[in-house]
Amino acid sequence: MHKQLIQVGFTALLLAIAGCTEPESDEGMVARVGEYDLSVEDIANLLVSEESYPTQRDVIQQVAELWIDYTLLGDAITDDTTLAFLDFEELVRFEANQVAISELLDSVIQPDTVISDLELEEIYSAEDPELEIRASHILMRYPPQATPTQQDSVRTILSTIRNRIEAGEAFGTLAARYSQDPGSGAVGGDLGFFGRGDMVQPFENAVLNLSLGEITGPIETQFGLHLIRLDQRRVQNFDEVSGSLRNRIQMERSLSAESTFVASIIEGAELQLTEYAHAVVRELAQNPATKFSTRAGRRPIFKYSDGELTVSEVQFFLQLQVPLVLQQIIAATDEQLDELLTDLVERELLVAKAEGLDLYPGKEVLDPAVAEYRQQLRSAARSLGFIQLDRAPGEPTEQALSRAVFEAVADVLAGARPPIDLGSLGFQLQQRRSPYVSERGIGEAMLRLGQLRANRSASIMEETSQATEPVPDSLN
């Protein structure tokens, strides 16, 4: 009976979080912001001539999200060019918390970081000689919430790539083609030189066991699966590494002192995770902008002796994260989510300690931060042409704004202007209007885009790409 009540409570919470913003009919529509619609035909017309963008769901999704951000900004700025109605309290408070925690740690933690030259030489002698490694890798990531079958598929693909390398194909060429690490992939997988502790443990352990030129993998880390090749080793003498070694030892001592202090704050806090915490965090990570009732937002996810971590507090933290981090949270294990939530509770306890010691920033710090956020949005709106709309005589504002947004998105897709990422400021705008993206509309847009592209002649660029070796579907 107890488990049934928990399940009912969890279901009710998810329904409250979901806060249905879906319109009565989404036929022919990909996205909506208030009175503004992005139609299937709009998406198809935006992308039909942009040959570098494949007809894929994630491409349609990203274009829709860009349109939503620009429409939210344009709608807000046409209502009030000063944006005085926007409340940046949560965002400013989050940053103020960061400042307060830093002030607290600086004031109460005094680690012994004075290291004599003699002591440093003894540490160097006791450790392995400072080793620098140069390696290359090919990374493949799991899809979000990958099933065991999908994980096996990724592993099989990477094993196939390894077989091709061992059969004589160039590692760098395949890394440039297939690696999902864009930074190293662009240079043939080269990671440059790095030292001990610079890479995550499974990666470091694997590369340290390699001979020069040897390849290993697939090796699994928190980032995905890797093929790794050792390219170069070099040992540095004491004079070469003394500066970095001193910095590392000082950093280790500072982190140790900080961990001890944080542990003392947590001790006795009586942490208690709610039954539905993991599922709610994953739901929020999938859609951080979801609106829900005040009552649902106050539901506790993590309780402790002096307070609780609420749904709305976790949601706001997730709104500040980049998409890659959100995908990792969605796919995280329960144990990893426990660590994340414990870290957030630690932050709340540290902020409370800082407030008790009068270390929290005052209005002289917070008010200028709010003004700066408003100015950032105004600058973005001005660069997009939203403040002084190009309107035909008698043309309604809504129609002129729709055209301006459409033109701005088209310019981004054509490479004529860089995209403006509103980041956390975009979520402030979403509190005012509840944007909606239609899964059905995305599917319809993919079909329509495919039809339009199929009915026109292939360009020189397309013919060239068709002549090259195709990428396997599972690598797209």
C-alpha cells in the first residue's frame, strides 16, 4: 500500500510538472510561442537550399529551438524595450551564491601550501618521473538513455573502425571522419601532450599501458567509447616540472582542506532522498523549461535537517546547463544522480554558512548584474533588428516580427551571421511565454523537407558529396 501511494504521488508530481502547454491541434505546426507559429512549410523552406544540413530530426529540433529563442526575445522587446518586466532574481541569486561560497572558502580554509625546494625534490623523487604523453583517439558517444542493444551497436561500430585501421587505413583520416570529439577530430584525433591526472582514470590507465604506436579500445569512460593510440612519451627532469609540480601539490592540499571543511558542514545534516527524485530529475533534464504550478515547484527532492532541495531549485540549476550535460544527466545512473543532488545540497548549506558570516553579496553587487543581463538581451535584440522593426505601412507588429525572426534564422542557416545563444537568459523569457515543440510537426517537417529536396535538381555540392564514401547510418 505504501509503494502504491508513492507511485500515485510521483505520477501526480510529473503531471503537475508537465503543465500541459500543448495546443488543441498541432497539425502542420512545428513550434509555437504565444500567438506565433512555426509551420512545417516554414521549416522546409528554411532548410531546402541549405545542403550542409541533413534531413534529420535533431536538425529540425535545433532550428525550431533557435526560432523559439528569437521569437521569445522579439516578443519581449516589442512589448517593452526596457525589459523592466523581466525578473532576473533567480539567475542573479545563483551567481551570488557562487560568490558567497568562494568568499566563505577563502575566509575559513587556510591550507599549508608552503613547499620548500627540498620538500619538492623529495616529492619528485618519491613519485614516478613526471611523464608527458601524446595520444590520439576516436570517440563515439552513446545515444541518450541508450539501451544495451544500442550500446552494443556503438561498440561494434568502433571495433569495425579499429579493424579498418589495423588493415592499413589511416587513424587520422578515420578520426576526422567519425570521431564525435569535434576538437580533436578536426586534427586527426590528436589530443596533444598531457600529464598524469589530466585525463579521466580509465583513459589514463589505458594509454599508460600502451607501447608507442599501439592502439587499444574500445575503452569506456563517462564521455563514451574511445579508440586510443599512443603517439609519444617524454620524461621531464626536475627543473622542467618543478613549477607545475609545486602548483599541483598546492592544489591538492587546497582541495583536501576544502573537502574536509565541506564534510564538516554536511556531517549531521541528516540527508534524505525522496522516492521519486531520480525520475523527476531525468524528466526535468529532458525539458528544463517546463512550466508547473507553484505547489509542484515546492515539492522536496532532497530533504536535510535544516531545509530541503526543491523541484524548482533543481530545475533552475538544469536550465543553466548546456545540452551535452543535460544528456549526460538523463543517461546517468541513480548513483551519479545521488552525487549531483548531494552537491546541490552542499551548495545550499555552504550558502547558509556564508550568510551567517555576513559574506553574502549586497545590492551593490546584485543590482548591476541585473542591469547587465537586461543590456545583453537588448544588444541581442538590436543586432537582430527587433528593436527597430522594418515595417510596411499599416503592417501589424506581429507580422513584421515574424518576418524579422524568419530572416534572422535564415541568415544563421546560410552562415551569413552567427547564432545568438541566449543561454540561461532564454529561460527567463520562457517564464513569460510557454513555448511548445510538436513531435508530430518535426516528423512532418522531415517528410516535407525530403519531398522538396527530392523534387529539385542536385547541386554541385550534393553531387560531390554523393561521390564520396557514405558514412554508415549509425554514425550520423
